[in-house]
Amino acid sequence: MRLVFYSRTDDPAPWRRALAAALPDLDFRVWPDIGDPATVDCTLVWKPPPGWHRQFPALRAILSLGAGVDALLEDPDLPAHIPLTRMVDAGMGRQMAEYAAYGVMHFHRRMQDYARLQRERSWQPIEPVMAQDFPVGIMGLGVLGRQAADLLAAMGYPVHAWSRSDKSVVGVTEHVGPQALPDFLAVVRILVNFLPLTAETRGLIAAPLLAQLRPGSYLVNLARGGHVVEGDVLAALDSGQLAGAMLDVFESEPLPTDSPLWHHPGVVITPHVAAVTLASDAAAQVIDNLRRLAAGLELSGLVDRSRGY
């Protein structure tokens, strides 16, 4: 079996080692050294260029290096008949839960204000708010969002979650379906986005949604940049509707140097690092799917293209 690895950000070496140890007969190639394209069985990729997969006439599977597959699905030339898989957790859930917890604590404990006071050399304690009085709203209660909800609930925060279907998560107040969104937004102090990026969720975090939050709320986005209308977030920050935003993902990445988000005092920026796919954690899922592919079995983590995840 021949596999082609493509990523502009991931190091192929750990993947080569992990896969070779379990599958010594696997022919692991790194783009552009792929040999004969007609002999390629599968790809292991992160954000290949549009049309990239057309060169492999015998392709049998596309394995995404990430949990999100929106960039792949936006390619009009992506072969429709080829199974597409995404990473299901593979160590990313814990990383994202940690990032979400940090974002909540950062704003709950007013660390952005203490950073400003430090710059001003001002010794000024701020009246604390207890965790039980700082309700957290999780948008998206899939595998990743659920781990964050569990962690935050264990830390004493009231956790509310909004999703398309009831997940019955203990310790979480669930708000299900579009009709429940206004009540969900009205009760939370901080919004943490874990939604998949689909046609329905693209641009969702915009002025109409932000206006339904309590004045002075906070936003943490670690899902996809396409969920957020950046200009509307900036306007909400300037008006005081939002008191702060922590953003890990952006519509255009790397974030352009002329973006006003870089300089806004209410924004914390990180460079898409809330969760990084590590071969040490994720290789087992890839190995399992390669074995399934060789045996003619259904792959795990299959993407429902109609849903977008």
C-alpha cells in the first residue's frame, strides 16, 4: 500500500516512524516525492491545494490530519466517491479542553485587566467573582466540546451547552436546536465555540448573535475562523457588548499583519494551537484505518459530507 503525506505545517518524520513500526510494508511518501500517482492508495493530509487529489486515479481513502475537514470539503474537485475520515479526538480533546479552561479562567479572573494594571504599575485588586456565578456556554457538544464541558463543570462552573441534538451529558444544562439559542445566549457569561464549520454555522458568531449575550460577555473561539465575522466582534468589543475575546483560529491564516485584531486591547491571539495533532497520540487511529482499508472494512471517523463533519 502506498500512502502520500501532505502538510505545510506538520513534520512527516514522526508519522513515518510510527506507521513504519506498525506497518513495515507501507510505502510512505512525502509530497512531492510520490512516485507514480497511479499507484497511490491513500493520502494523509492537512489542507492540500484545491484539485490536489485529482492526480491519484486509484485513490481509495483520504485521511485528514485534523478533526476539521471544512478545507477539504470546500474543494470542488475532491473525489466524491472516496471515503474521507477525520481525527476523532486522538489526543486533541484534552488539549482543547485545557485551552477552553484557560480561556474561561483568563476572563473569569480578569487577567486581561491585571495585565493592563501591571503596565500602568497600578496595585489594584479587583473584586472577585465566584466560579458558580460565571456560567459558561459551550457551542457544540461533540467529542471535543464534551471534554471541555466535563472539565469546566468539574472546576465548579455552571456549564450550558447548545447543540443540534440532546447529548444527555451529566452536569451540563443542554439547549437543543435553533429555537433554544436565544435562551442559551442570555444565560451565559462566556461563549466557547466548539462547533463544526458547516453551511449553517459559517458566520454564525456575528452581530445578531453577539447582541443576544449579556453586555460585557466574553468569547473564546477555538473551532474555526469561518464561524466568526471578525468586524462584528471588533464592533462588539468597542461598544462593550463584549468585554474580551480569545481567538485561536481565523478566516485567513496566518492572520494578516494589518488585521486590527492584533492591536485591539480586548483581544488575545494564539496561532491555531488550541490542539495540535501529534503522531504519538493520533497514529493509532491512522494505523487502524490503514488496516481496515487493506481488509476492505469500513473506516472509522468517516465524514458525513452532507453534514460537513
